Amino acid sequence: MLQEVLSEKLSNIINYKIAFSELSEIRIRKDKPIIVFIKGQPYYICEKGLTCNINSAIFANKEMIDDIVYKASDFSIYSVNEQIKQGFIMLENGVRIGLCGSVVTENNQIKTMINWTSLNIRIPHQIKNMSLCAFDDIVSENGLKNTLIISPPGAGKTTFLRDFVYQLSENNYCLNVCIIDERGEIAGGDNSGINLGNFCDVISYCTKKQGFNQCIRSMNPSLIVTDEIGNEEDCNSLIDAMNCGVKVIATIHASSIEELKRKKFFEKLPQYYFERYVLLSNREGPGTYEGTYNEKFAKIVKW
Amino acid sequence: MTIILVLIIIFCFGLIGFKLSAFYINRKKFFSSLQILLSNLELDVSFSQDKLKNLIQKNNKNLTSKDLNALCQNIFNLLDKKQMIDYEIFNDIKILKKEEKDLIFSFFNSLGRLDAYSQSKEIKSYQNKINEFYNEANDECKKYASLFIKLGIIFGILVCLLII
């Protein structure tokens, strides 16, 4: 699917000259060299594959960006305008294209985005056993613990969630898991090939509030998993779910526990609602496990 | 025997006349169907907001013009292969003039590039131009379609008179 969206030249380079499985991000900026991220490291793309030399790098232009967006929308920008308003387009296989350009507003509401100048193509990966480092901290004999996965952007939060859900099923925890997938990133759509185990239901492309309500009412979940809580409304949805006896695992952007505590909406969360905090970083590449913390933010020491 | 021969000759010339008039009838049909297609697309873009490929496929089933059917099929095939629309979409269509092809190409090429509201407005603006083409094709059809059939029959009769 990604290859269909890119120009033939770019697609051939990515297909045959770069290890696609290791590719995590493609950055395309108007009149700038195209950059790919492999194992967290940036490289330019040239005719022969990867390069660190800007002189041989392939540059993107406006036409290339327009074509990618147009093809990504399946030649129907109007059909993905709700996603464009939020700054991204999701492809069928879970690839997310982040957009930058001129935002058109009307009555203080975003109407659409035009004149795209930058694209950030993020390729999802399933890294098996990635969550095992913290699995036993979150899952115990007494059941699951409400958990918040903390990491800066691009450090593997979503990949961790994906693997955690898969590991639950793989380790015979027969719990009904419901994923509220606001941007289709966790489950990656119908054709993503991402395996989330046998006990997983997915509600995609709705707000957290809508998703939580719908899922609690109709799916009888034991665990709700969601990505990137970012405001008070998200927190309230989480609290409502926890008060219904449903366990919640969510992610949040922060690079440390201190940074997390400084978030305004987080301050308003009642204490001890989250029983575990898992911190990830980019220190040794995306998904570096920095530790698990308990409800009092004390690091859990492993022997 | 002579009567049968006369009838055959008149029929053949009438058929030639009909074939020539079909060009104008098909042009009229094409633009009339295109008007319907544009109205349907405008509605679909505003309400169902389905993908362009699906909208073209869905609406193509209800079109009466074979030429527009072929055009829509060519467009669908390109979109299905994730290729940009080009002038190859007119490969099987012989009834259009260059300026008409240019406008139709520019219309289909512009489809799907805007949000629903702007797209709907743009389709409306194209509808006016297509209406002009339809009126022109309709006038030509009125003028020439029956004329060619009549001329065919008259030529047939003349040939019969000359032979007999």
C-alpha cells in the first residue's frame, strides 16, 4: 500500500535498496532532501539507497507531496477530510501520513488543510516480546493493573501496546480486550497483518469519549487499551472506565516521570488511579525500556 | 425481384444515413449522461463521501451512453491501479472534439482534490459548461441526425432510379 502511494522511483529505492522492515519513518519536505529513519537514525535517500551525503540526496518537490497525499486519499481528498483536519491520513495497512501545510479555518473551526509542505510517513512495526520487560509488573495473580506507558514521540509506545495485547492472548490470559484506536494506528486497519491475539476488539477512528462509551456499553471489556491521552476529556473518559471496573492501559507523551507530573491535565487525575507507569525512551533506539514505576512513582526494582 | 432490389438499396443507404446520424445522437446521449453523472457525483460527494473510484463504478451502471460508459471504465481502471488520470481515458471515444476532451479531462482530473464542500461547488461550475456542450450537441442532433437519415433514403431512391 505504501509503495502504491509513493512515486515509482522512490518506491523502487525503498523496495529494493533499503531494508523495509527496519524503516520506521520517511520525512518528505518541500524542496528538501528526503530523509528516512532506520533504527532511529536519519539517512538521506539517493539513487543507490541510503547516503549521508546531501549532494547525492533526492529532493522532494511540491508535486511529489501533492501526488502522495492525493494517492493516499485514494484520489478522494473529500473522503479523508476529517483525518486531514486532524493532520494525518491513515493508509489501509496502518501506515500514518502526518501532514503539514496551510490550515483553512472558518468560525474558529478547522475546515481543511491545503498547500501541503511536509509529510511524515510512519511505518508501524510489530516487535514481538517488546512488552515482556514490563509484562509481569502489569499483569499479576490479582489481575491487571491500570497502566500508563510513558515515552517521547517515536519511542515505541504504540508498538509496546500492540505487543502487550498480543502477549496477553499468547500467555493464555483470556481477557476481552477492547482497543480504542483513535487514528487506526494500534490495530492498523483491515490489511495491516498485525496480530493482536484472539481476544481483541477494535473500535477505530472515533474520539476516546465515544469509543469508551460504546465499548463499555456493548463489548463487555475486561481491559481497554488506548493511545496518547492528551487532554482533560481523555482523562475523564479513562476515569469513567476505571470506575466501571474496567482496567485501562493508555499511553502518554513525556520523556520522564517529572515531565509527566508537570502536565496540567495529569495533575487533575485522582491519585493512585494508575497503578503502574512504564517508561520508554530512545536512548538505545526506539523502545528502550527505562523501568516500571508503581502508583507512588517509586521504581520497581527487579532482582 | 425489382421491388426487393429497390427495397434493399434503399435500406442500405438508409442504414448508412443512420450510421452517420448516430454520431450526433451519441454525442447528445453522451452529454446528457454526463449531466446526470455530474449531478449524481455532486450528491455523492456531499453526502456519502465514498471514494471516487467507487462513486464512478456505482454511477457507471446507470449511464445510457456507451461512450461515457467506456470513459468511466477507463477512469476506474486507472484509479484502481493507483495511476493518475491522463488522456488515455479517451482512447475508445471518437465522438468528442478537442475542446470537449480538454474540459472533460480537466473535470475528471480535478475530482477528489478538494474537501467535500469545495468539490461540490467545483462540480457545479463544471455542470454549467457541460450544459453548454449538451445544448450544442442537442442542436446539432436536431439539425443533422434526421437530415442524414433522410439523405440516405433519398440517395437510395436516386440510385434505384438510376439503376432501373
